[in-house]
Amino acid sequence: MTRSISRTDRQNRLDRLDRIASRLDTRFRIPVIGVRFGWDSVIGLIPGLGDLVTAVPGIFMIYEGAQIGVRRRVLPRMGLNTALDFFIGGVPVVGDVFDLFFKSHKLNMALIRAEVARPGGPGRRPHNPAGFPGSRGAVHRS
């Protein structure tokens, strides 16, 4: 069970995760063709070590997602994105090209944002139309 966090704390965590994802996936731009890439692609060029190093922030994002209140069924999807980035990114040459186009950290951030925005998501009231028993503001007639 996740602990309850304040709206301000949640927003600070989301902002921090956004910064991490942007630095790792879209920090730089190739001028002529406009492809964006980040430190994940640059560090990933180091054989054996690069993709291991960039998997750590991916795992941190999954942990923070769980702390923010992302549903358990979404966390494995985030893990799959991180695992794909790690395993395919570790293949010489093919993995380096893959890292240019597969933005695992941005994908995970989109999943976290979608969870926070959904009705009944972390820090939000469940979507329950008035009139149904147990909904806030419902009128109960005896």
C-alpha cells in the first residue's frame, strides 16, 4: 500500500521525473534532421556499462511512480520499457540506433502522467456520478 503524499510533494516528484526523462531522452537535437536524443543515447555508447548506468534512472522512475500511486498493473509496463531499453540498447550498433528512437523514460513519464490525470488516480477522487450509493454529494432517499 502506498502512503498518502501531498499534492505539492506529488507535483515536485512529477517535475523531477520530467527533468530526468528530458535529460535522458531529448536533451540534444541533431540540427539537420531534427532527431532529439539525450544522455541515454550518449552514455549507451559505452559498451557493457552505458545501458546499465541509464537503467538506474529508469528503475528510479518506476519506484517513484509506485510512491506517487501509479496502479500496480501499469508498473510492469514501465518495467518493460526500461528492460527493452536496457537489453536492446546493449546490442552493439543496433542498440545505439534503437536508443536514438526509443525513448523509454519519456514513455514511462507519459504513463505516470496518464495515471495521475485519470479519474480516481493518485490524489484524485474516484469518478462516481452523484446518485450512486457511496458517492460524495449523493442524495440518498429513504
